Amino acid sequence: MRGKKRVEQWRKALRGLRACQPSNIERVEEDVFGPLRWSYDSLQGKNIQPCFLYCSLFPEDFSIEEDELIRCWRAEGLIDESLNIEESLESGVDLIEKLKDSCMLEPGEIEGTVKMHDIVRDVAIWIAFSSEDGNKFFVQSNMSLSKITKEGMHESINRASFVGGGLSEIPTFLETCSNLSTLFLQDNPLNKIPKDIFLGLKALRVLNLSGTRIKSLPKEVGELNNLRLLNLSHTFQLERIEAHTISRLSSLEVLDMYRSDYGWKVKGEVDEESVTLEELLHLECLYYLRIKVSSTGYFPLDSTRLKRLKSFHFHMAPSKERTYWLKSDHERVVELTGDVEHLAKCAEGMLNIATCLRLKNCSVNRIGEVAKSVPNLKELNLFQIEGSDNIWEGMVKSGGRSSFPKLQIFTVINCHGLKTLIPHDLLEQLHNLERIDVWNCSNMKEIFGAKVVVENTSEIVATCSVVDSNAFPKLRILQLFELPELRYICQEAFSWPSLEIVRFWDCPNLQRLPFSTGNANKIREVEGDEKWWKDLEWEDEATRLNFQKHFKERTPWL
């Protein structure tokens, strides 16, 4: 009722509220149900009510990823299908904000998620259960097969959810639900899919099998001509997808196999009865794709086709390797594991338009050779890179041009050969860097390199400052974890105009910080070990006291 100031509006609202009298409602108190039902009836905007009801398909107190929710809404046709992908995302965000503003949704546990209050969800399920307008739901989450009841199940059901239960097989009574458009089966111990289960589900648009134990995907899934979203993420036991299963899904917009161990290959690398990467060429509506690629041949999707994808995540790794995927907010992610130089040549098209690159478990002598293929790079992640400290050789471009003009996030993990994170000659080429994370690099001695005159095992000596003191004007977050040999962040005089958060864990030899009230006045959080903090050396007492008010002892974590 916010913003409604005339008494007539309030009288109308009161009549509507009195009309919302519950009948035969279990688990929801009458004095709560009425206002919530009236709030639902008062939601204004095209499809906002069915979008709200759709959220009840997710489990109680579950944080729903906003992007995933919007993809489901679009697949269901709840967002105007005439809109392009970017416009659909904007429309979905607008709907979420309206529902939050109406208190029908609330922020989830982590950023970018939302959830329903448990009582609000109960009311939404009841409304959807009794609906006669194409929004009829059947929700029995967190139940084993023996406890699932057909009570309330009807052939007119439009959406069904069995999330997070003990289902070892798909309930057979679903076969007759010809109007079913969404089926949530995620996080159940399903180990197989009956061949005939989908023959009567021709209207299905959203199918979520993530977190199940299925080992193969029958070709009958390919008969779902209206399927727009197929979620096979976290399917660690998936070993086989039959040939011509994916290519026949002519309406498919979203294929999500994030953290699935199934490795896609090209023709000639698998038997004729198995799916190949070439089948993806038939998916003209596809805009979202996340898969593991285990091929050693050239990737069949060129940059022209890849540009049609709004978002992709390709994890290129050997078939037998367990996949530990990078979590990234970027829309175009490529991970290369193993023979990086060869994979980079095979995946030249995807690297050309990627915005996030991760190099993992490999020996790379010159990262620059790989990085040259990624002109739009915004995030670089190095994980367990073997080799010496000269991996940056060849990175400085002639004429002073930046090798990473768009780089914003730089993460390095388990790279024990590195002594300097960013060498001196590269410092002035990273003006857009916003975040740096360094984890467990046992030989790292400094973060921002000095121009070395003398170097031995115990000492790094720098010349006078020749680097622009404002080399990192946008750096906001600096996190340094488990660096036992780290002695310096930098040895030259830098300014840190945007730095807000600095965290240090297990850096016992870092005895002095390069920050002062004059060069880092935006710092609002400093985190570290209490003993380490007390032993730090400071320029003067005033500087120590200034940063003391922003210090907090590190939070224990697993």
C-alpha cells in the first residue's frame, strides 16, 4: 500500500482483504494467509504473478540464483518471447526487484540470489495447487519415493517439483501429465531414466536433472521438441549421451552441464553411438552453454557461432580428470587444463571472444603466448602452474601498449615457482585491475615487482622509483593468503586511491604495509592474524592508529 494516499484506495484494499478468507488451509494460519493472498492479488504487471508462483518450485528456505530463475522464466514463456536475450535479462531483473519491493521475495544468503519466506512459499504453493489458469503446480520436495503421494496429482498439472528428496527413480505417474512444462528432479539419487518416461511429456520446456546420479541420457529425451532448458550440472556419474539426443532438441536455449564430469569430444574420437560436439551446430536457439570438453582436436564452433551465445563456459580437460570448475561471474569463460599451448590452438575461436581465462595444472613457460589469443580478457586465473619465475616473458608489448588492457581480476593459486606476482615491466599495463587474490605460493617474495639490480636467495634490491605511483588506480581488493616467504607488497611509492579491502592470512614475513593515510585513505577493512598485526612495523603511531580502527581478526574458515 506504499504510495497510496487516498481513503478510497484503502477502502478498496480492505474489501479485497476481507474477501481473501482461507478454506481448508493447512500449515498456514488464517491471520497470515489473508494478507499474503491479497498481496498476491495486488501484484501489478504482466506475468508477475506466475513468475512469483514459479519460485515456490524451489525448496523451502532455498537461495535461488537470480540468473537461473530468469532463464527458467524465459524458457517457460513468462518473459516476453519477442525480447532478445539482453532485454529478457533486464525484464527478469525488473520483475525480481518488483517482487522484492513487494516483500514477496527477499535477498538470499549470497549476493545474486533470492528466496521465499517459508510461509509465503506455503501460500504460493496453495495458490498454484488450486489454480485453473495454466499455473497448476505439484510440489513434493525433500521426500523419498515411498513418501510421495499422488494426492493432488492430476493430468492438468503444469509444473512439478521433487527437489532434494530420496528419489531413485522418476515417478511413473508423470507419464500421463501431457501439459507438464517444468519438471524439477535435481538433487535426487536418480541413477537411470526410463526410456518411455518422456514420451507423453511433449509440452516439457524445463527439465532439471542436476545433482542426480544418472549414468546415461536416453535418446528419447531428443523427442522433447519444446524443451528449452536442460540442466545436467553436477552430474558426476554421467558417462554417456546417446548420439542425436542433443541435436534434435531444436528449441533448446540453455544447456547447463556445469561441473558435470561428462567430457564432450569431436567426431572420430568416440563411437558412432555417442554424442559429439558437432551436434551443437544444430542448436540455432542456444544462447547459454556450459560443458566440459575432453577433445584434443579442433573445436568445431568457430567464433562466429560462439558470438551468438550470450554466455558460455568451456572447461577443457582430459576425460579422466575430475573437474574442479572455476566459479566466475563472467559470461564467457574458458578453462584450459593440461597441454595449454595445444588446447589454445584448438580453441582459438572461443579464446578470441572469451572474457575469463583459467590455466590449470600445466607447465607454461610463456603465459604471454596464450594470453595473446584473449584480447578481451577481464579475469585471469592461474592454478598450479609449474615452471620458473619467467612465465611473464614476452608480455610487455612494443610501444608500451598493454597486454591486458581490460583485465580486472587476477587470481593465482598454488603457483610455487613464482617469486614475483607482477613483474616491474608489467606494472604500468594493468590500469583496470580491480582485484588481486594470491593463494598458497610458497616461494613468492613480492607482489608488485621492483626493478631488480641485485637478486639472490635472501634479498631483492630495487632501484629508485620509476613507475607511475598511480599504477593501479582502480584496485579495490587485495587478498594474500598462505605466502610464507612474502616480504614486500611493493618497494616503490604507490598510491592506492580505490583500495578498500585488504586481507592477509599466514604471511609471517610480511612485516610492513605500504599504506598510509596519505596514499590509501579509502581502506575500510583490514583482516589478518592478531599476532601478526601487533608485530607490524609502522611509519608512525598515527598511521597505526588510523588503520587499527579498520582491523579485524581473520574469520576461521574451512
